[in-house]
Amino acid sequence: MQTGKISFQGVRGAYSHQACAEVFPGMEGLPCNTFEGAIEAVKDGRADLAMLPVENSTYGRVADIHHLLPASGLHIIREHFLRVHISLLGLPGTRIEDIRTAMSHTVLLGQCRSFLRERGIQSRVGADTAGSAEAVAAQSDRSLGALASELAGGIYGLDVLARQIEDQSNNTTRFLVMSPEPAPTPEREAITSFVFRVRNIPAALYKAMGGFATNGVNMTKLESYMLNGHFTATQFYADIEGHPDEPRVRRALDELAYFTSQLQVLGVYPRDPFRDAQPPVPLEAEPHPA
């Protein structure tokens, strides 16, 4: 039974909620306290999909997500890149000059240091971004503002006093949309995500990666993380460009499987056009000889 709901971690107005609204504007967001809760909401039928953040361009991998995905029983069906714009929010009628303290998650406070310092605004750590907006709305203190999304401001009845105040202009979070069923074959270029463990043989990882190079398959991400706190138990998460039905990708995955003790495909889904809009990373200049 379809519920028309998509689960996310956080309260209404969180950036995960904004991602839900951007990708599925017709679906109702279902707030959950934890990432595990967002996954369970799909598994027990309270939501059709889950929106999970996996990495941020400034702060890297989102903790715990890579551990949760393989055991979730869900499939990645889509990726979405959310540009994180931060707004200063205040009670209705408040002026920016009235704000003496700004509340938000510690990460967002760190992303707005220059703006806060220039205006002499003190930082106050809140549980999360949208929760800080909710807390400000519940008080009558016009000297207290919140750093959060415009969506949060609209939900909790706050005025936007300043927009796009983040120090870094390219701060972006990548989200994965999770579903009980795999995605249909993408009409455009696909991304394939999987986890694997290498066999206990010399140079196993080097040999496992060789098939992608020789078959011309671009690997856009490769990360390792420990399993159950053991230094000797390592699992790898990877994203590649291409569909497993493509001969070159199939050959690469077959070679990978030969050198691994476990291989699990998490999803095959359309490559987001956001990837093509990114400027090339400049190469560092080689030092001049002395």
C-alpha cells in the first residue's frame, strides 16, 4: 500500500526535509529521530521511501550511514545533491540589528563564522538546525535568532533576516533515496553503488580494482570503514559510473568478485546531472626546482 510519505532524519524544516520537498514535492515528509528510524519507517510500511544524507562537500562522510545501508534491506533508486544555503531567522518584525545570539547545530555555526563575527553575534549550540528554528519560534526573545533553511523559517513562522550567509559557496550534501524495490533500468547513464570485502591474499585490493581500470569504468568513490570495531575487518563502499548489464561493467564486477569474500550491490540508479555541472578540480602547480 502506497502511503505518499517519504521518511527523513530530523524535524520538519531540516535540510533532509528540504531534499524530500525538492525531489518529491507531492509527497509528505515523515520526520524520524534517527537514520535507523527513517529506514524502519519504510520497512514497516509507514513510508514509501527514505531520504538519507551520505556525504557533505565540506565535512565528508555522514557517520553511520555506510554501516546502515547494507543491512537495511532497501535499494538506492536515486541520488540528489542539495546546495546547503543558510539563513538567519528571527521572530516576526525582528531586525537583523536586534540579533545578539544565533542558535543552530554546531556544524552550521561553524559554516557561518565570518558572518557572525562581522556582526558581533554570539553562537549558541542547538540540537539541530530546524529544531533551533522551532525553539526560537517558541520564545519571545527578539535578540535570539536561528541558523537554518528558509523552509524551516516558513514552517515555524520566522522572518528571514539574511540569506545565503554561509562562508563557503559550494557547500553541498549528497542524498540517497531508498526504496523497498530496485529502480527500473535508468534511461540515462547509471551509477552503481556496492559494498565489498577483499579476500585475505596479498595485494587483494589492488588486484580487485584492476578490472575497473582495464575495462574503462570510472570509479567516483571508494571508502573503507571498520566492521564491528575490528581493525582487521574492513569493508569498502564504492560508486562507479555504468550499469551492471553493460559488458565493460560486468567484466569489472566479475573480476572484483574473484578477489572479494563478499560483494553486495546496493543500487543502480540514474546519474544526477549535478555531477556534470561541477567545475574541474584544478591541479596543484608543481614546485619549481630550486
